[in-house]
Amino acid sequence: MEQCGVRCKLIIIYLCFTDCRTDITCRNEAGEPVDWFAVYKLPKYLIKEVGSGLEYMYLDSAVETWQMSKFTVNTSEGAIGLTLNQLYIGQAYTSNSTVYAMYNDGPPDMDYRKGHGHTKGVLFFDHSQGFWLSHSVPHFPYFPERGYIYPSSGKMYGQTALCVTYKYGQFPIIARQLVYLIPRVYNCSVPSSFLDDLADLAQLCKGSQFPLPSSSKNIESLLSAKGEKFVSFAKSEHFVDDIYAGWVAQELGTDLLVETWQRNGGELPSNCSLAHHAMNVQRVGLPGPTLFQSHIDHSKWCVSQRWEDQWACVGDLNRERAQAFRAGGLLCTRNPFIYKAFRQLVAWYKDC
């Protein structure tokens, strides 16, 4: 049997999208629907070796633990590429029966603007279901008419991505959370048949910023398409505090080990001044073994220090003084596979 690689995968996805009306979902490494997946792209410079900056580890509910992908993140054969290709192939982004939005405070090929949240992601869904892909990669993804391109600037540092499949009824809730995040939406479409449910997202697509309600932060519960529970934390720039120590640890009632990028001389030290603590991860250890220092890791995630608490969160903000003034959020879960996978990455953290 001929092995035709990515071309055959793209043809299959195109035929299914156009002829079979395949549901929009997160996709695994084989192009199959999954309820959620996580990706951890390795930094280029590891403690004992140098990589390409394009290798990544993959996790989903079937895999259950980190696996090194046979693909690289700059090809559309991997999970992120196959997921986004549902938007790209057959010019699905021009359809009147689907909604999409790309947001990034550092969008591709555009000037940086102040005033937006430090948040990055993609929404794509129809009246049935779709996915929310949140990630930490600046200048990504490119405009859909250009297809899948991973930026060369994304090689140096570690990066994370979390994709969750949701039924349609969850997306108006997600859109309301985005209002708090003040995302820089640089490419989007909300057709008229969705406007009654998604007025907030339609306004964000126009570049509008909303007057926030009395609260400057908000929590929402979300259910994945298969019933997995997630908790969305979203804060605006008017909630001036470290999201990890000042809010999430206290709300979840657990001490957190926090991995974020701390490079600007304004990094926040581990904080044990409140009832529940936020302590900085200093070294990350992925299976392999693959070790790297947190200062070359652009990802943003945290886990409960205590294994029995089982909270894991992936999000937007660094533990830096300046980012206390930025909008951003976290998506948290007590899924045991996600928690164990991220908790085992903590090779060393700094206590208070």
C-alpha cells in the first residue's frame, strides 16, 4: 500500500469535511476525534543537549501519559495541524455555518498593540460542536488562507497547547470569558445565524472592548463534549494581582507549583503569605529524560503540590510583576491523567 503521508491525510480530512459533515473536534496524531489533548513543545536548548526546537510531547485521554510525537510542530501532520486543518481545508473559514476566532496579543505579521490581554488561542465550531485551542505561542497561528504555518520564532522556548472539544452550548459561556480576557482578535467570522447567542464574540471580532461588570474577574464551569469538567478563570486588567497566588490557589484551596516564563527582572518570588501558596517551578523534566530550566520555557501552567488535590491548569499569564496588570486566564481540571502528566514534570521548585 502506498504511503503518501500528509497529502493523503489532508485529502481524507477534506473529503470528510465536505461530504461526511464530520463533527468539528480536537484531533489526535492519527487525525481521529478526541475529547481533549495537550502538547508540550520542547525548547531548543536543553540542559544536556540541543534540539531542533520543534519536537514535542503529546497527551490525550487514550495515551494517558506523555509520548514523544513522531512529528514536529511545524508540520500539519501533528495534532495541532490536523485540528486546525478542519478550519483551513476546503476554505471552511469562509462558511456561513461555522464560527471561528483567532486571537493573540502578538499576532502574526502585525504590529504589537497595548491594551489587550496576554492570551492566545483559536475557537472553531458550528451549531453542533467545536474546539477551543489555547496556547502560548506568539505569532501563531497564521491567517487561515495561508494554511498551517508554525513561526520560526517559536523554536527557542518551550510552549504548551491545550485543546478541548465542546458542544455548542458551551461557546456562549467561553465568549463571555473572552470579554474579561480582552483578547486581540486578529481574524474571525461570526455569521448572522449565530449572532443571537454570540453577540459578545461578534463585538470582539470588531475590535470592541466592553465595559466590564462590577467584578473584574470571573469563574465559569465548562463541560467537554464527553462530560469532562473544566473550570475557566478569567481576569481583566482591573484585577491587579498575581492570578496564581492571589486568586486561583485560594479559590481551588490548594498550594500550587507554577511553571511560567520569568525573564524580565520583574519575576515574582514564591509566595507563601496567603492561606494557599504559589511556588515557582525552576526545572522541568519530561520523559526521555529531558530536562530544561524554566527561564527557557514560555509555557504557563500549574499543578497542586499535593498529589491528592489533583488540580492542573494551563493558561496565559507569567508570574511577573507587570503581568499582574494584564488580562489573562487559566483552564483548570481535576482529570487524573492531565494532573499526573503535568505533576511529574516538576523536577525542582523553589519553596518560600
